Amino acid sequence: MIVKEMADELSLNMVAAHVVSNNLSLYVGYSNDAFPSTGASTTLQVTTNSYRILMDAFTKLYLKSTVRNIPIRRVGLSANSVQDECFEQYSFFVDPEVMEKDRMITQSVNQIKARYGKNA
């Protein structure tokens, strides 16, 4: 699903820029103006740039706000209220060790893409 790939790219960009967010928005535009554009936004309980949390939130927004029987032409994802990484918060329901491991993996992916190109 394209939303998952876009959420992955957004997470990679946020980790590279050392920023986090707790407010996410999704925009869906349909082909030939057959249906008005839809969108949704959500505020997360934590301020993060974790791929797992962003993907889950964007998937829920997509399922909640998208009309499934109309062809889609445009999809846009955005992270709002972006802050420096020093403001990142953890939740009681998320293991900080798992979050740190995810961050290290994301940083490694960013380094590989920087060295071998964005399609690596």
C-alpha cells in the first residue's frame, strides 16, 4: 500500500532531520473529481518519529477517511507540529529499547541511502 511506503519515507526524513511530531495529517484526492477530496488528522499520545507508530497511525487514518470504490489520484502525508528530537516522549505501552533499536535501524537505512542512492 502506498501509504505505508510514504509513511516509511516520512519517518526516514524525520530521523535524518532529527525532528519528531505528535500530529499527523492524510490527504486523499480522487480521480476526475468524481468525489470530493477527503482527509483526516490525528494527534498521537507520544511525540515520535518511529516508523512503527507513524505507519500504524497513517494506516488507521487511511482506513477511516478513504472511499474505497473510487479511483485515487493523489495521496499526501504530513507531520505537523514538528519539534526537535530532544522533545521526544515515550509511552508506558511502548518499550524504549525497541524504539531505540528502530531508530538505529532507521539511521542505518539513511546512511545506506546516502551512500548508494535513494533506491538502495
